[in-house]
Amino acid sequence: MSYNDIIQLNVGGKRFTTTRQTLMREPNSVLGRMFDIDSPLAPAAIDKDGAYFMDRDPKKFETILNYLREKNLPELSKAELYNLSVEASYFQLSELEAEITARLDNLEVYKFKYEFDEKGNPGTTQYVTVKKSLFDDVPYYAIVNYFEKGIRNKTIFDKIDFLALDENEIITVKSDNDLLGDINKLDEIVEIQAEILKIIWKMMKTQQVTYNIDGHIFSLNIETACKDPESFFSKFWNDGGDAIFWGFYWAPDFDITDITKLLCFELDEDSLSANPNASCNNCDPNSDILHTTETRVLNALSKLKTANNVNELHQISTEHEKDILRLMGLIRFD
């Protein structure tokens, strides 16, 4: 036996002729180990004509064999790639699997169109194609509701019956100054808003809102976060209102310190107890930054959770705790 041996194969009833060297093109694959001269793995059963029999789909195997010969994959549809990936996985052809994954990644895209300038006036039409992975597992209908229908509240994730869910259609971005701000490049618009949608989708699935403030993580459920119907968060969540609150979403998990520093944890409890208006050396004493502690924030959130209504919350909370909740968008500013 040698690596130049001619090998006869019977795959699902169809005969193929190739070389041992071709079948071993990926040495660690099932085929590579089956036909390796030194491998303990026995080749497939031999039919009456002396060909090695494999009970697999001959059409798919033909594509695999040609890939091993030429290291070139022909143009295939998404469905064909998915079907071929099953065979590539079965034969443990890692290089082919990687090629199929890359092809599918390039085919799994959303297409956007934008026809307005940053002031909402008709402008140069822009097109952009982005990979679906940019949106993680956000449903397609939610993306359409958000960009094309202009829906900004939690009903983004209500499927609209009349919406044709053809993921190959172009999504026309609605002109919306809250959405666009000073940005008029479509790729930047889509990228930034995708981050926002992913955060909202995560909140929708978990029914939790998470703040990351200076590395301190605080979480509470949506029902508690909406206790004050006039708060920034409630208006955003229920009505899509008050664009001010959108600033909280520009970084993953509400890292509001990336936007403007509202709370500072540099001082300890003793320092703040001695001087409630104390300021650390890193903050401008004339700014609106509130110096607090993690314990005080947790206490404020605990009272928000236990209070039966907003009036009771105001009665049981200190002014400092209410200031914390205001800056976190959880109760309205008086």
C-alpha cells in the first residue's frame, strides 16, 4: 500500500474513484484516519465489487471529495451550506467546517437603507450590510420595529402580524433625531443602535435592569425599576419617552460612567458621615456629582423595592437616597 493508491468508493450506491492521498488531505478527519496506512482505524466495509462502502449522501459527498481535491468550495446556497455542514461534521473535516461557517457568516446579513441627512431632510441614499451576529439573538421583527417602524418602547418586541418577516428585504431606517443624534453615517447608526437593542432585549428576557457604576454592579427587576411612573426609566420602558434616559444605554450594562459621572464612590462612609457635602480630590466640587457609597446605593434600592408606592418611598428614604434614585433614573426629579 502507498499514498498514491487508487481507491474505489461506493457512497450511497454511487461509485467514486480517487486516491488515498486525496482522502487523507485532512489527516485528523474520519476519512484521513480511515485510509491512513498506519492507522488502526479500519476502512469501511467492502462491497462485492471491491469498493469501500459508506452509507452517506452521494451528492454531498461529491462536493466534499472535490473540496479535498482542490481545496475550493463552489458557490452554494444557504440551505446547501447548512446541509453540507452536517456531512463535514460527520467526517470531522475541520477545515471544511471552518470554510462553511465563514460562508454562512457572510450570508447571514441584514441590509439597511437611509435616505435622510442628520437634520431629517432628504439626503444622499446610503446602504449598509451588517452581519446578523451584530445583533446577537435580537429577533428580526424587533429590529424592523425599531429602525423602520420607529417604535422605541418595550413593544419593540411585540410581533406585528402584518409585518412580512423576509430577512432578505432592505430595512429602511426611519428619520428620527432621537435615534440619530448628530450621526449621519448609516454604519455608525446601525452599530450604536444594535448595542441599545441588545441591552433592551436582555432586559426583556431577564426582566432585570443592571447598572455598572464605576465597577459597582447593581441589579433590580423591571417592576421595581418602574415603580415611579414619572421616572426617566418608566417613561422609557413604557412609552419610549424622555430621550435623556437613552444616555444610559451607550455602553454595555448601563455603564453610565462612560457618559457622565453621576455617582462617585471615592469617599468612605466615615468621611461622608462627617461631611455630607464632602468631595474627593478627583471630582470638581462645583459639579453635580453625588458622592456616596455602595452600601447607601443598596439601601436606596432596597427601599425602592419594599415601598408599596412612590409616596411611601419618599417617606422612608433619606434625601441622599432619593438623590441616588433620581440620578439612576428611578424616581422623577421634583
